[in-house]
Amino acid sequence: MSRLKRVLVILTTVAVVIGLAFGGGFLWLYTDAKVSTVGSTGFGNELAVPPLAKSTVKSDGTRVFDLTMRAGEKEFRAGKKTPTWYFEGSGSRPPGGAAHGDYLGPTLRAARGEKVQVKIKNTLGEESTVHWHGMHLPAKMDGGPHQMVAPGATWTPHWTVNQPAATLWYHPHPHGRTDRHVQRGLAGMFLLDDKKSGSLALPKTYGVDDLPVIVQDVRFDGAKFDHGRKMMQDTGFLGDRTMVNGTLDPYKEVGDELVRLRLLNASTARVYDFGFSDDRDFSLIGTDGGLLEKAARMNRLQLSPGERAEIVVRMKPGERTTLRTFPQDNYGDFWQTRFAGGDDTFDVLELRAKKTLRASPELPGTLGELEVPDGSDSVRGRFFGLRMFSINGKPMAMDRIDETVTRGTAETWTVRNEDGVPHNFHVHDVQFRVLEVDGKEPPAELRGAKDTVFVPGNKTVKLAMRFDGPADPDTPYMYHCHLLYHEDQGMMGQFVVVEKGGKPGKVRTPHAHTGH
């Protein structure tokens, strides 16, 4: 009997030790998952501003840009050169190095009504693509995974800009590898102008009172980027610090009372809830697809990967304030909030006002006109269930057309997060209106033109969009989760635009452009 007792004591002790070890390990993982850089960011580096890409204009009025995908290196931290990829634009690389330090790319800029052509050369050791995120253009020019560019080859997409002034961006889109290509540095802004926005009294001097703010989270392993996902991180890669325009610990000295920040969440998985360290209000003037009808005052603004927003903040002479991202309460359960980054806080960018500021006019009472449908003329509805790693139970297949839409018609798409993990939803070619969030009117920050929307755990959004073509039954556009790990693993589908009564064609086997 005593021997049995000893065995039971030993087994009980072992079970307790295992339980404590498991509990201690979980506690360590739970504690280690929370990240904050508040109070530890020195803001010792002046913010780099990506140069405006130079262009030429052909005799027929076509504006021509040159972009070259290159491998390089950048010294993000003193004495440590990090291998990178980047876009080099014509005239953006002075003798001795790139103006933006072999990281990201120049800012392209064009006006509504202009014909645009971009000569893209790939000098990398593997094929890639360049997708024009937020742009309305033919499917063959979209730069999705069907428009691959082989090493050493050149691809020259061309289209006519036919959408309102907006803050768009460009980035790679190779199926299964988008996450890594963007993390390495391949991204840049594409700004659109129009007569209406040009006539408004808004901050509009690029790099002065109108600032691109490309936010990414990073983690380093020695001199190299660390692209690994930590345990429990179902969302994808989450870094332990942020940088803006490729600048760590950035500050920007400003000389105007009103400063316009064009925010782009270029992170691959992290969702940000932007505000300022002193909780000051700011004015939201634009979303993904352009200006709002009127400015909206707020002190928090949530952006998931791929989303953009234009905000205007008022500064006083000599003051400083910090653009910060705050903990978020709409991730779902405590597990996702902690391990998906919802508890994290980052000091992103310090604004330093000069002692004397140029006076800025008050913001206009009205801004733009929304050129997106309101759902009243939708000819049909569709449902999209988001679940790792599929949409409507189907993982991405390059040779399968999932949806067929008719040119010139509007539809209402209902998108639901079915698994509780944070997701978002991006649709190529179109801008949409968010009609509802869980059956209720969307908040102010979701009432503008959008092409990407956050869909938190177990939430449902309803979207209205119009498909203006051109029709191409054989070349699909994409819709997908823009948390790039999810996208790469299969949370993506394809749709084609056809003429009334038309049928979907057959998707050609993807092949890389090899022309010069």
C-alpha cells in the first residue's frame, strides 16, 4: 500500500510540475506578446520623404514613369547594413546612393484624365509583379499574380486615370510570396490629383505641409530583417517597432499651422489605431478612394493593412506631439487581442512645430463627391465568408474563376469573418461604399470611398460597388484578405467582368512577362 502511495505521490508531483511549467510557459508567451515603444522612442532621425518620381510626356500626352525593382541595402541603424529590395525611379537615385536609401520607392503622381504608362524592369533574382492598389484600370494592367515579370524582363502597363484625387499605392502581388516581397521594401505611393481637389484650400505642398506617412512594423535579427512569425501569431508577421518611410525613430519639423498626413498602413499584418499622444482631435478628410464629402473630427482612426487615410492636424508654434497607435478593443476575444497585436502601442512619428508658423486657412466646409453607389441600384448580392485560409471554403486557385460580374452594374457584397481571427477585405479595380457594419450605420471613418475594409472577428460588413469594366472574360481581378500571410496561404478569390449576357472565359496559365 505504501508503495502505491509513493507512486501516486510521484505521479501527482509530476502532473503538478508539468502543469506549472505549462502555465508558466503560457504566462511567458502571453506577457511577451504585448509590445510597447511608448517612452523608449528617441525620435533622433529626420523623416525621409520619398522623392516624387520624374516622368516624361509623350507627344500624345501619355505620362511615362520608369520603375526598376532592385536589390540593395540600407543602414537603418548605425553601422548595420540591412539587405533590402526597392523601386528605383528615373532620376530618383543621385550619384552615390538612392535618395530613399535603397528602400521603398518614389511617389508617382498623375492627374485625372491623364494617360499613364509605367515601364517596370525587374533586376531581382526572382519574378515579381507590381499591383496598383486602389486604381481603376483594365485587368491586364492590374499587376496581380497573372502579370508576373521575370528576372531581367520589362513590363509596361498603361491606362487612363479615371477616378477622383486619392492616395493610392503600389506593391508586389506574386501569389504565395507577396508577404516577403513587401517586407523586403517593395512599396510606394501613387497620388492622384483632379481639378476639384486642386481648387480646395487644403495643405498640398508635398513634403512640407502634405506628408506621405508610410507606416510599417519591423523586427531585426542582427543586421537583417527578421521575417519570422512568433508562436500564436495567426495574423502573420508582427514586428516589435515601427518605421515611417523607411525611417526608424522619425521626427518631422513642420512650419505650417495645418499639416496633412497621408497615412498608409503598409504593414503586412498589423492593424493600427492612430491618434496623438496628447489625445488632440484631428480632421479626417479622405479615405482609400479620395476625399470625404466633409471633414470628420475624431481622435482615433483604425487602419488595417492596405488602408489609407488623409488627416489634417493643427499645430501651435513650438509644440511637439507624437503620432501614436493605441490598444484596440474590437479584435474579438482576449486571445486574439493579445496575440494578434491588439494590445500593442507604438510611438510612430514626432511632429515638431517651428517657433513661427505660416498661417493656414480653415478647412473647406465641403470637400469631394462620393462616386460610389449607395446600394439602391444593386442588381444582385453575393456573400463571402472569411476563414483561414479560404474564402467561402475555397482556397485560391489561379486557374479558377470564382465570380462573374456584368460591366456597368452595381452589386452588394456581404463579407463575414467566420473564424474570429482578424481579417480584412480588399477588392481590386473598384472603390466601394460601406453600407453596414453588423447591421448598423458605419462610423464616420468608413463613410468614404473604400477599397479595403477591416473585418474583425465574427463581424459582418455590407459593401456596395459598381463594375465599370472594361470587360475581359479571360483576365481576372482579385479579392482577398490583405493580411498578407493569409492572402499567401489562400484567402483570395478571382472575378472577371463580362458584357451583359456574357460568360466567363478560361484563365490562361500564368506566365511571367519576358519582354524587354
